[in-house]
Amino acid sequence: MSYLEYYGLDREPFSNAPDARFYYNSEQHSQALLRLMYAVDSNKGLAVLVGGVGTGKTTLARRMLDNLPEKSYESSLLVMVHSGITPEWILTRIALQLGVQEPAGDRLKLLKQLYTRLLEIEAEGRRAVVLIDEAQMLQSRELMEEFRGLLNLEVPGKKLLNIVFFGLPEVEDCLALDEPLAQRVAVKFNLKSMLLETTASYIKYRFQVAGAKQLLFSEEVLTLIHRYAGGVPRLINTISDNCLFEAYLRKMKKVDSKIAHSVAGDLGLLQQPLSEFPQSRAKDDLAEIENMLDQLEQKQVPSI
């Protein structure tokens, strides 16, 4: 018997594999998508979504792609898997994704093919959109210059191509390699870690989608998961999944705080950075340390 059967679940509630059924439309994800859609609908050219590891950038990129119907958009999603990408490769891939048949090996001929295809898309009353995930991998000035050149493909008063970067904060360094391109960013949104209330709602939502008849975590466990995960969705999923499995192995009906602490320890998440503690707590700790030092100084034997 698996833990799904044990807890009466239809599917894994905390898998990190992409699954549109589990998309949680938090306030900030909703705001991010709203702004990115505005950028492409208004032909702004370049938009950027920045977020830390595991904050949901790829999930949002796929969600945006799903929100770009074929009747209105010619869209594609490219995932950068390494930093050795060349301008020729990226140009060819974009051309293929947008429907260019048999891309030419010569760059100038390929640009002409792409421009012709973009004009066809425009004549159909549609917009061309390219989403670039893991954009922090674009680590050369030549690549940034290539994207700037693509954004120059336009007709009077209108851009023919919209590009959206999804990446880690380092994507800002990539953009800085070509100042004219950085200045063309029309829309930018920063994804942050979830607050406690959002984490709790997120976990409850995933349980609901998985077919749970009841919440298998106490409020205390929800708080602990948020603390150990730092509000990062990917870590929330990992901790929650491990908690369920551990509770199943112990034949427990619900996850308690002991299991949450144990799982966090196994995952190496017990050590909390000072910056994550409330400011008042940090001040109390500092005052206590200073008091201890004063006591030690009073006990010191004068040197001879």
C-alpha cells in the first residue's frame, strides 16, 4: 500500500513535476501574469520575470504559454539548459519555433526569413511571442546583442516580436552586458517567497486537488513547513511530500510537529540564517550575548 492509498489521495499532492492541475494562482503570481500578458498584448517588446530558485518561474512560464491561444498568438517556450548557447543557435531555434521552414545557415538570410514570417503572423492578426526560461544562462554580450537585433524587427509604429525572459536574479547581470537592451525592458516583475498565509493556502489547495478528505497537517506543521522552506514553493513541496511519507511509515493519521522537525533535519534545513529571524528576536539575542560578555569580563583575572 502506498501513502496515496493510505491517506485516500487520488494523486501525489506535492510532486515538483509540472502539472497544470496544481497551479496555485497566488496574488503575486496573478499580478505577474497580468503584467506579462499586458506586455505582449501591447507589443511592448521585452518583459522580464525575476525570481529566486524554486519560486515558480517555470510554472508561470508554462501557465503564460497556456494563456496564449493559437488563434491570437504564434508563441513558443524555449528553455536554456546550459550557458554555451551561441547567437546562431538561438536565432535558428526562434525561427523554427515561429514557423520558419528550412532556416538558412547564413545569418542575414535567416533574419530575412524570420522577418518575412513575422510579417505573415502580423497579417493574420496575431502576435509573435517567445518565452525564454532559465534566461540567466544567456551569459554573453553577443547573445544580448542578438536579442536586441530581434527586437528591432518591426513595422512603423509596431514591434513584430515580443520576448519574455524568466530567470534567476543573475538575469539582470546578463541584461547589463548590453545597456541598450537593458533600457528596452518595458515590464519587469520580481517573484518573492510566499508569506505564511499564502504557504498555508497553497498546501491546502494542493491537498484539495489531490482529493484529500481532510487536511493532514496541523496549523503548527503548516507554520514549520513555511519556516523551513522559507516560503519557496519547491521546498514546500519537498518537505510536505517527505512529511506525508514519513507519517505513512509510522502509520500515523496526520503529520505532527515531530515529523516536520525530523524531515527538516534530514533535508539539512534546521539551520536558519539570522536574517530570517524577526528583528526583535535578533535584538534580544544580541542583548543576551552582550550581557554574557560583560559577565565574562567581570570574572577575568587581571594580568600580572
